[in-house]
Amino acid sequence: MDLGLSADQLALQERAQAFARKVVRPRAADIDASERYPWDIVKALTQERFVGMTIPTTYGGQGLSFLDAVLVIEEMAKCCTVTARIVVETNMGAISTVMAYGTDEQKHLAASLVLAGDKPAICITEPDAGSDTTAMTTRAERRGDRYLINGRKHWITGAGVSRLHLIFARVFDEKGIELGIGGFLAMPDEAKGLRVARRETTMGLRGMPEGELVFENLEVPAAMAVLPPSGLRHGFADLMNAYNSQRVGAGTVAMGIAAGALDLAVDWVKEREQFGRPIGEFQGLQWMLADMQTQLTASRLVLYQAARSRGEGSEFPDPMLAAQAKIFASEAAIRIVNDSLQMFGARGYSRDLPLERMARDVRMFTIGGGTAQVLRTLVASRLLGWKLPQTRDGYMADDARRHAAE
Ligand code: FAD
């Protein structure tokens, strides 16, 4: 099928596929079972230049597009979800936020770390501020040429292994006046006051540490504040907008897991015989396979479209397309992996095959990076052309909108 990929993109995809099959696939089961971050894979990805691909050439990267990154992520995800997430977060997410809004100094710093294999951590979620991100209580208080950060974040991907941290906090000036929510770059090895309080126990994605971080008078130079041109008052929305690239990446990981599971199922139904015939001859399974393939094709198309929307008036993917792509691909992937597992019967439920690992891994993608429900609110809000405040008094403030919402 012609998906409009260039010769360079097809070559990149082929290179990623060969690497994933040879280097990544043999390690996937152990990465899950050992629950250890795969430094050997990080080294190999770095040598192959699959990290920092989207970083502009001025900062040492290859200046590749998000679609290029998507092609690589899908191939990794077919074999190992943790590896695919490393590729996402060394090409999208925090790194794209810094590349969009950072100072020259910040861009050089972030690029040099990522190109050496660091997977930056993005620190937004708090125990009492999940979907409601603006309820965060972490504070950054100005003290001369530095900020002092105090607070707590949880479910931070890469806790304990990432060097660069992009920390979101409420910003206060010297007089204690609140200015808005801003982002700050910190490295725990260079600044005291950032510690991992605990590692979360996760259902899947076990080789990637998720952790709770505590900031106790963490000192960050004022020069490490990441400020969008719109300033602090509106800057949080811009910083979060940059996160749209990460959503395309996360949706692609889900789609790649589904593609890997479907490949396994297709081979299996031709091989496994019951009632004297390959089980693939039963129409009950054929129709399941057709639905799985249809959902996969649709997922790939919306993800490619979202990735390609970067550059059309913005340096990020379109928020509406990114949200739709993540909702659709993540929900479809859960169904596809579940149906693939079903086709293996008891063997699908065994830890000897990768299906149960894929089923655990894929479950995350309707949750992290904005839940499927919250992303639907974003889509509905754009569709209606309304702000859709989720707090009770948000509706109370505007009669017309409250009635419209009822
Ligand atoms: P809640 O906000 O408490 O939501 C609970 C339920 O209510 C969900 O089903 C949600 O959809 C629903 N809900 C909430 N509000 C609404 C609404 N207005 N309308 C309809 N339904 C609603 N965060 C980071 O900052 N950095 C990371 O690196 C990071 N990595 C993560 C990795 C993993 C594996 C996971 C699972 C999470 C990660 N997160 C990270 C956190 C993630 O972004 C949050 O879990 C997510 O935003 C949801 O917040 P919550 O878990 O507090 O759920």
C-alpha cells in the first residue's frame, strides 16, 4: 500500500525493522522479566542514531520529521514496547518542548544529553493533580538568580534513570506573587534536592521505571526556566501543546504493539490445526482478523496524518489530530492485542509467548499522556468551538455554556 512515504523513509523503516528484529526482539522478554532499564539497548539505539533524530542539525541532530520518528517507533514497538518508548522520548515529548521554547543554551544542553542516549523525564502529574494538571501544587520560588523548587510528582517515566528533567511548577516571584505555571530543566546529578521516593509497581512496561519524585529546595538557575514567548500566564498551554508530539509517539507505540500481535496471530492461525483443519479456515476467526487489520490500517493512517500535520502553521502536530490519533490507535490496539491473544487459546495466556506481555503493555496507552476521556474533551471542545471547563464553577460562570452542556 502506498502511504506516500519517500525512498528515504522506506529505507529508514527497513533499517529500523532489521535492527528491531536482530537486536531488540531477543531482549524483550528479559527486559520485562528483569524489570531493568535496558542500557545495552540504549547504547545500540544511540550508535544507530535512532535517538535525537528530530533534533535540528544545528544542535547535532538529523533534523528528521515526526513521521520519520513514527516509522522507527512502530518497528521497535512490534518487538519491544520499552525500546519503542525510549525512541519516543528521545525524539518527542520533553525534547520537542525544549527545542521549541528553550534558549540556545537549553537546546544545546538537552540535545547533547539526548544524543548521548539520555531519555528526558517530563514531570507534570502529582498525586492530587492528574487529568486536572492545573491543580498542581509544586512551587518554584524566585530567589535572586535561581528558583527553589518544592513539591512531589508521581508516575514519572524514567525516574532514577533520566538525567534531564523538565519539571512543571507554579511560579512565584521574589514577593511571593504567583505568575503562572512554567517548566524548569534540572539534572539530579548536578543539583541537590531531587530524589526518587519510590518506584511504582506497574502492570506492564516493566523495564521502564515509573517513579515518585520529591523536590526539596531543588535549586535551578533562572536560566534553566523554559518560557514560551506567550509568557507565564498563557505559557502552560503552549508547553502542553508541545506535548502533542509525545501523544503521536505514544499512539504509535500502541499501534506497533498491535501490528506485532497481529503478525503473530496470522502466522499462528495458518499453523494451528483443530477439527482437522488450520484454525484460520474458520470464518469466525477470519472476520476477527479482518476487523483487526481494518482497525490497524485506520490507526496507521490517523497517526501518519497527525505526524505530518507538523509544519502546517505550527512546529507541533495539530492538537485535534494528535488527540484523535491517540484515542483511536490506543483503543484499537487494546482490542487487537486482546483478539490476537484469544487466537492462541491457552498458549496466549502463557508467559512463554509474548502475547500476555503485549496485553499488559498496551493497556497503558489510553491512560498516560492524557486519558482517552480527557482527550475526547479536547476534541469536543475544538469541534464545538467552546471552552469546556471541567470544574463545577467553570460552568456556573457562564449560563449559556452551562445550559448548552446539559
Ligand atoms: P485521574 O485524573 O484521577 O482520572 C481518573 C479517571 O477519571 C480516568 O479514567 C480519567 O479519564 C477520568 N477523568 C478525569 N477527569 C475527567 C473529565 N474531566 N472527564 C471525563 N473523565 C475524566 N505523568 C507525567 O507527568 N510524566 C510522565 O512521565 C508520566 N508517565 C506515565 C507513565 C505511565 C505508565 C502512566 C500510567 C502514567 C504516566 N503519567 C505521567 C501520568 C499520566 O499522565 C496520568 O496518569 C494521567 O494524566 C491521568 O491522571 P490520573 O492517573 O491522576 O487519573
